[in-house]
Amino acid sequence: MSQTPSFKTEETGSGFMFSASGDWTVRQAAALGAALDELSAARIRGAQVTFDLKNVSRLDTAGAWLLDRTAERFLAQGLTPRFEGLRGEFQTLFDTVQANRGTCPDTLHDMRPFAVQLTARVGDALLATGAEVHGIVGYFGIFLQALWRAVKSPRRLRLVPLVHHMEKAGFDALPIVCLITFLIGAVIAQQGAEQLKRFGADVYTVNLVAIIFLREVGILLTAIIVAGRSGSAFAAEIGSMKMREEIDAMRTLGLDPVEMLIVPRVLALVLTLPLLTFIADIMGLLGGAVTVWMLLDTTPGVFLVRLQEAAGFWTFGVGLLKAPFMAIVIALIGCHCGMKVTGSAESVGQQTTQSVVKSIFMVIILDALFAMFFTAVGI
Amino acid sequence: MKDEAVIDVRGLRTQFGDHVVHENLDLKVRKGEVLGIVGGSGTGKSVLLRTIVGLNRPAAGRIEVLGEEPSMLNEEERQALEQRWGILFQDGALFSALTVAENVQVAYREHLKMPGDMMDELAALKVRLVGLPIEAASKYPSELSGGMRKRAGLARALALDPEILFLDEPTAGLDPIGAAAFDRLLKELQQALGLTVFLVTHDLDTLYATCDRIAVLADKRVILAGTMEDMMASDHPWITEYFKGPRGRAAGRAQGKPG
């Protein structure tokens, strides 16, 4: 049904004749374009070129565009183009194409030297980080304000969403937190026992597990799991609400999005992360206890006694004390990223990823700061 | 030639679970005509469009598009057939990660081996053809207004110079001036490019301004397909209310047609 398009040229008295035939459609445009490029590069002499189109069976915008472009090139070479055999419907198409030709504006290719681009990117990243920190600190202030308002008139504290988020971010996270901390507790005990055995100090495995878990690993693991589970969920929920203009709708109805969305989420994490951390600590110790029982025949009773010797209240307290701070950081970053979403679905995805990356990063930075602080105060 | 059906739907039934949307639906779209599909909300206008282009699987019946049955074709033949039609979704459905020009070029990149400068110029042609300023070509969909997104979606639908154009409520959400301009554009393009247009719409002005024939969906099937005069002559209560209600009369007067 479809006919291969082709053209041939022949010299006439005053110039030459260009006769086209077949289907001049977008499907063949690439091949035709290449052949036409060759033709117009060949620099034909003469005064006139006649395009004979009476044998063209089909013509679409791409075909018309090709012919028009070729005619234009001949014109630039000093030949006058003329069209012949243009049927009515082709003529309309031709006029439409001719009227609408143009070139795409360049999609910003960076032409600056590499060193400049690199410096610019570093500078941009630095400024963006500054703006980010500024933004999150600002959100912390807004959160405190809203919290203060809620303290003054407790009616403004949204209890239902608070409980809902506590369930989703806290209670629903229990299985994964328990499983992971139990396994990591067991692994630490197993690796520690392996190393300490060489010095005959394998009884200290209990100390190792207790201190490392209660001080650092329990809270870190929990915070990272919660950042991945809930920080991202906050960003995605608020982000898609932002995208669908729900947040704007709230504002116009006189509802405060900070009070409705951010305060319950931050509070929920502040309340549940310490609880989760407590359970994580227990599960980690349990994992350690089971492992030393199997590997070193340390019975649970002995484990408990050694545990009491190894870990004082502050070993446990140091870990737990960090939890609310990390909760605030995770929740605020999640909410902040959600509020930064603009128009597109792509932006929701981007901000969700960003919230996880940033909150895990901040959790680790915070942990390092706390480590320095606790060393300084001597606990 | 004039009466050649490019879309032929016979005895179509579509259903989602127990919910039957179409039952024993027949519809013919002739070559080179603009067919408007109207019907109340929830009568399955968009579903019909999606079923014809193969996004929904019909429960029963036969659909023939450009002389072929999409459901009987293998992957390769289906793709070849799909390239012969273009679809404009309700909000343009532009790929948000690509610029307008790149959206138009997707088909060129995927299906045709085409040099870069040719793609650029053809994309520019399509962008101008749908009445967008050339600067819009390098913008991302999120930077465009709703009306511009629709035009950009139309440019993408026209990328491969399709024979059939499916439009899902092209003027919904546009201001009256923008909608009238879209109607004019549609008619011009349809004449210049020789398109067959399958148009789902709620807009009476669009119906008057662009459609050669109208098909009315009600009671799970096409209850009437014909010209505006046929619609006026009908005494089906829904059709009467639709075309002779206050809005219908106003649209008719605006076009200087019976009403």
C-alpha cells in the first residue's frame, strides 16, 4: 500500500526539474533528508528549479517541510523555486507548514569553561545547603510557635492525627525495628566473641554488646529505620497535598497547615522514637544474650549479672536521651521537604528521596555531636 | 471514499467487575470527519476512547481501526497501527521530565532513526503548528499553563502525522477565548492535515464549531449518531434537554445554527 518515496532531477533549458514521487511522509523523512542534503550540496547551476509533485501519492507535514527546506536552500544558491502539480489538499498543507516553520531555541547548553562550571556547582551546592539549613531552622521556629499556641489552648492540639501518626510511625514500625535490632545484636555478639576469644577475654562480650548497643547502635538503627519509613512518608504525604493545592485550600479555609500537618507529625515522632529505641535496646540485648548463650554457654542469668556490672543507668540514658532530638530532626526534614514540592509528580519523588538522604545524614552528624558532648561531660 | 469507516465498533461490551459500562454498542467513524462523542457524566465516553485505542480490554464485541483489529495483531503490527493515531489526554499527559520539544520528539527517537537537527526542526514545526510560541519548546510542562499544556499535548499527538486523532475533552478547563481558539485550531489542522477526529467533549460550543457528526452515549450504547440537525429532530428526552436546554440554545445561536 505504501510507496517508497523518491525523486530525480533532470536538466532543462533554464535550470532543472525536480520530480518527486511516492509517499513523502515522516517515516521516510530521515532517508529523504540525507539524500536532499546531498543534492543541495552539489551546487547546481541554473536560474530556475521546478518541483514537480504530481506523482506524489501522500504528503504529510514532514514531507512538506523537507520540500520547503530544499526549495529554501536552492533559493539561497540563486535558483528560483517553483512548484508544479500541487494538488489542493497539498497546497493547504504546504501553506500551513510554511507559515509555522521555526527552530527550537537551544536548551541551555552550558558553554562556560569546565573550571568555572565546577566552581559554580560547588558554590550553588553550598548556597543550597545554607538555604536548606536556614529553612529547617525556620521550620523549627514555626513548629515551636505552633506548639506554644497549642500549649496555651490545648484545643488546638490535633489529637486524632497525633495518635494516627504515632500508630503509623511508631507502632507499625515495631516488627521491622525488632527484627533488625535483634539480628544486629546477635551479629555484634558473635563477631565480638570471636575476637575477644583470642585474648581469653570472651566473658567481656556481654560488656561489648551492652555498651555499644545501649549507647550507639540501638538509637542509630532505630533512627535510620524511622527516617527511611516515616521521614519519607511525611515528605510524600505533604508533598502530594502540596501538589494538589490541598495546603493552599487549608490556608484559605483559615486552617493552619503547620498546626494541622507538621505539629502532629513532629510530636508523634518525638513521643514514639524514644519508645522504639527502648524496645530496640531490649531486642539488641536479647539478640546478644541468645548468641552468647549458644556460643559461650553464658546462661541468661550470668548475662544479666554481667550486664548490671557493665552498664550503668547513664549508658542506657545516653542512648535514650538522643532519641527526641533525632525525632525532631527527622520529622522536620520530612515535613520541610514535603512543603518544598512544586507542581510536578517528579518533584514529589525528588523531595522524598532528599528527605531520607538528609535526615539519615543529619542523624549521624547529631550522633557524632552527642558523642563529643557526652565525652566532655564525662558520661 | 467518503463513507469509508476508519473506526468500526460493533457489539462492544465493556465492564469493570460487575459494572457494565457499554452493552452492545455500535459506532462508525468515517474517514476525514470530526465525530463528537457526548453523554452525561459516567456514561463511559472516555472509557470508549480508551477501549478503542486498546488501553482497556473489551469484554465482548469487535473493534476495527483503519481496517485492522487491534486485539488480533501481534506486538509489532500493533505498534505500527498505534503510530497511525495520536491521542490527546485530558490534561495533556506530557512527560514531566522532558521539555515540550523532547515530548514531541519521543516518537521520532523511538520509532524513526532521525538526525538531531531534523528532529529539532520538525518539533519546532509541530509546536508552532498548534499555536504555541516557539519559546515554549524548551520549557518543561510544569512551567506551562493548562491551555498551553493541552496544545503541547496536541503537538505530541501530531508528531507522527497520524491519520486519526483522539481527543479527550480538549477544551475542558480552558477559558472561553482559549476554548474557541482551540476549536478553530482543531478545524484548521483537521482540514490542513486531512485528519479523522474522534472527539470526546462536554462543550456544546466545540460541538457546533468543529463536529461533522455527533454520537450520543446513553443507556450503555450509542442512542443516536448523526448531524446537528438529526440531534435537533430527535425527541429522546436526554438529547432534547442537552441540545435544546439554555446552554445548547445559546451555543447554537452563537454559531448561527438552528436552536
